[in-house]
Amino acid sequence: MPNEIKNPSNKVERSYEGKYYAFWRGHIVYEHQKTRVRRFETERDAWEYLALCDTLGKLA
């Protein structure tokens, strides 16, 4: 999945609790209210979200 990402500044990192954080265009992704960081259950979920954001040209 990472090889399919168009933007090289996108990345996914695992948190201490075992969930994943996504970075889109070098910035961490927050929930819609921007009160907390958005966490993903799997690394694949995070990469799919980033691919969707790249397709839309904005956060989904």
C-alpha cells in the first residue's frame, strides 16, 4: 500500500497503544472537531484513508 501513495510526505506510525496515526502531507490527522488525533485500528485502514485524501485533495 505505501508504494501506491502519491505524496511521499504521507506516513503511518504505530502508537504505544497499538493503534495507528496517519500523517497527510506531513501533518498528523485529527478528528473532525480537531480535539484529538484520529486513530486507526489497522495500518491498512490508515493507508487507505490517506489514499482517499490524496484522491480528494483534502482530508476526508
